[in-house]
Amino acid sequence: MKNNIIKDKVLKGLQLTHERLIKTKKARNFNLVISQNGQIVKIHGKDLSKYEASKK
């Protein structure tokens, strides 16, 4: 039971961190570098909205 609570808190924290990272990259128009299918991909800040929409 206690492990589930900790796990939920960690996951919520990771989600919040991810959202803040995307928001910052968009606002400053910085590149976001990710690994996708074993390949390194750079996404420009102005293109992040399009990328997020395609992932949903």
C-alpha cells in the first residue's frame, strides 16, 4: 500500500517535470533532444506543439 502511494507521487512528479520542460522549451524556442526508436531526434521549440499533437 505504501509503495503504491510513493509510486503515484513519483509518477505525478515526473509528469509535472515533463510538462514544465516542454513549456520552457517552447517559451525560449530551444531544441528538445530525445531518443525515439533508438535514434536521436532534435525538435525545435516552435515545432513542439505539432510533435505533442502527433503523439496523442
